[in-house]
Amino acid sequence: MNISRRIARIHQAARHMAKALRYRCLSGLIAAAIDAGTLIRTGDMLERLGADDLKDGYKSWYGRHVKKAYIAANGHPPVMVWAQHRTTGRWIHVAAYSPLDRALFVALASYKQTRHLVASDFAECA
């Protein structure tokens, strides 16, 4: 069976499931990698650094800075995954990165709302 038929069957099956399971199926292996910890979202990174008290607007701008740094370094956009927004409950499409991806730390240093989370030694190198 070719890949386009397989994808069409997955999407057809996903349309008849509960919403959470549907988005989980659409995310596939990427969601499994996030659960395993081999990939993280930008919100997870901020939570690990103790900056989960930032406003949602600041978190989304940090994510934009990370995506911009990732594209500049790699030449292509990061992988995307469906995730449920923590306050609104809506399903949103967010990027996923390796926990040690340089773009996460470059964005910490370049975005003014998260600059205080970076050690001064790393900020000079970035």
C-alpha cells in the first residue's frame, strides 16, 4: 500500500474518534517522542527552567524566537505536533525540538523576557 493511501486511512479513522485521540493520532510518533522526553516543546523548556510563571503571550513569543533560530541554523522548520493549550483547552500546532537543541538557548538569550534565565557566560557566546 502506498504512503498516500495509508495517510488517508489514518485521517479517515481519526475523524471518527474522540478529539484528544484524534489529535494524538495525527501527531503520531512525534507525540510519542515528546512523552518519552526525546523531544520537548518550548513551554516544557520554560517549565524546566522555572519560568512557567511567564504570561502566555511571552511564552508564545519565546517560541517564535526559538523557531526563527532553528530555521536560521538548520535551513528548515522544526517538526510540529498537536498539543492542548494549558489555559484555553484548544488544540494548537506547536513545534518540537531536541532538549539540547542550540536554538532553545539562543532564543533564551535573544528574547528580552527570558534573557534573565541565561547565565551571563552563555549570553556572551550566543
